Amino acid sequence: MPEGKDDDVKSRWGTNENEVPWDKEKGLDSDSAEQYRDEILAFISDSKQSSAYLMTRRKDGREIMRPVSVFVDNWVCETITQDLQPKTTHVRRDPIVGYLWVGREHRSDWKANDDFRPKVVWMQGQADLVESESEVNDFYKKREERKGVGRVHPEGETMYLIRTKPQYVRAEGWQGSRAIVYKEF
């Protein structure tokens, strides 16, 4: 190791030579992770705390992500899409999607700016493309009742609903670098 690098590693990871640096990144056991479930759900449900991105797959299998608005109800994620959007075609062809939420913390909120780690949540799930106009309208009503936001797209546009049930959630930023994983919802 180059001179001085050992000191940098020790200051970042500790001086216990029996401790492997990535031990601090191991996931929490399920009992410990459970205490964060409500807080993580609140985080992904609040667009003031986090920005959401939807990952779908193109025809050739390459992933693409885009920022989206998402309504979260007991871990089920709902996103409105126009019938002509690529994500609509992607979900129709491959219903396995992912959502990524990134905390809106600012670098200046952290003491060590070089170690900036905002809260992040990754969810993989099975999406249903809801094309029924009455179900889409029911979604708008539900969202307006809970969030104060009904239909924002112009009347006459064909809108669908991507409803995703989670299969896997991984959250970081609640317990240092340790991952919190949920597989049951």
C-alpha cells in the first residue's frame, strides 16, 4: 500500500486489524431491520423527503430509469403513465420493474462531504399495467383524498396506471452503511 494510504484507511474504517472494512456494510439481521420498516415506508411515501425513479427494460433488455411521481400505499407503488410513453410499452412487455428513491439531503448537511451518503431505497417488484379508465379514475380520487392532488393530466389523454407490488426492498442510510432488506410485505 502506498505510503500514507494505510492511515487514510484506518481513519475511515477503524484500526482493528481483525475487522474487514466491508463488515460495516453487511446487512442487518431481520429482527433489527424490522424496527426501521415504518420509517422507510414513510420515506418512500413522502416526495418532500425523496426523489423517485422508475426502472424498466427496453426490448433489448437494457435498463432505463426516469424520474416519476409515485403514490405509495402500504408498499404498493402506483405511477400514472400516458399510453404512448415508452415505460408503458416496457411494463407491458416485462412486468419486473424497479423503483429507486434517493434522499433529498444536501451535501452540506453532512460533516464529511467526501463521504456523502444520502438515504436510498431500492424496490424490485411485479407491475400490473392498469388500463381500465374507471380504475385510473378511482386512483385519482384516492390520491386527491390523501394527498390533495387529483388528475393533473389534460382530459382526453389516455392514462394508465402502473401498480407495482414489491418483491424485494433494500434500504441504506438508516444504520450507517448497513443494508436493511425486506422480502415480505
